[in-house]
Amino acid sequence: MISVFRKEVSGFLNSLIAYVVISVFLTGIGLLMWVFPQTNVLDYGFADMEILFGVAPYVFMFLIPAICMKLFAEEKKAGTMELLFTRPLRDREVILGKYFAALFLVAFSLLPTLIYYFSVYQLGNPKGNLDTAGIMGSYVGLLLLGSFFTALGLLASSITENQVVAFIFGAFLCFISYDGIDALSSMESMGALGHAVESLGVVYHYNALSRGLMDSRDVLYFISVTIGALLVTKLVIGSRKW
């Protein structure tokens, strides 16, 4: 697993795509927080990072599939999948190596946003007048959300050898898992079942963590759905129909 992780991280850092997606992510968030008149912190008048944590999941829907799209699709297209699995590595070691490499890049892209936190901290009146616990909870929620989206992106890449298809399918899975269940729960036809359905969705648990409420049930939810997506990926890879 470690060898696969190192290979993928090295490949990411030596390719243009890693720097492009990270730059797009940081530029987009930066413009929303500091430039655009209807969303920037300076005009908003409150020392918080609600914009970052509200928009980041939607940026992740495109950022993470772009990171993951080549992980298995490129191996299939190049005909190196068989070679990869003839090494003394189990399926799960290959999958986890690629998964943690992609997740590393996702976490790496979040690190520069801490500059936004320190900037807002300094702008508070008085200085430091912001909900640090809520912000830390939001970061944890965003990392857990990123881990789930990474598993979905990896799953999409394992299904096809076309990177563009893998990206589109990965973005679709992320969107449906984030907004789909929430939209379903809000339908009038759901009636009393609405809240129960809503609690099964990603948004419900992400919002709970964003309020700084570190409930173990929310953390367990993200761990469970991430493991579930990885297990499905293992089933796809295990079929060996390349």
C-alpha cells in the first residue's frame, strides 16, 4: 500500500493537474470570500467563514473527481492494470494506496485556507471574535466529506477507462449523494418520513459538524459511507473485466 501511495502522490505532484485543480479551488474560494460584493467577508460585516464551508462542498464535487479520474481509468487505458495486480499486492492495498494518495492531495489543497482563518481572526472586532470551535468542526466535516467524495471518485474511475467519463460520473455521484437525498426528503409526498430520509443524507451530517457539534454519530456516518464506497470499488476491481 505504501508503495502505491508514494507512486500516486509523486505522480500527482509531478503533474500539472494537481496544481491546476488546487489553484482553481483556492482562487474560487478566495474570490468568494474577499472579492465578490455579495459574499465577501468585508462587506458581510461578520467575522466568520460561512462562505468557505457553504461553497466548498460544491467545489469539491468537481475538484475531487478531477483528482481521482485517472487513478484507475488511466491504468486501464494504458493496459497496466494486470501488471499492477500481478505484483505482490492485494486488491485492498492497491485501492487504499490510491485512495489515501488522492485524499492527501485533497487535504493538501485545504491547508492554504487556514490563511483565511487567520485573516478573519485578525479582522474580528475585538480581534479573535469568531467561533473557533465551529470553524474547527467545519474543517473536520469538510475533511470527512472530502474523504467520502474521494471514495466516490475512486469508484467512478474503477468503472471506466475513459477519464472524462470517470470525471462526469464521479461528479454526478458526489452531487446526488450530497443534494439528492436532501432534495428527496423535502418533497411533500415524503410526509412524516422526511426527517428520517434527511438524516440519511450527507448534508444533514455535514451541517451538524459545521455547527461545531462533534457528535460521534456524524463521524461514524461518514466513515461508514466511505468504507461502503471503497467496498463497492473492491467488488468492481475484483471482477477483473478489463
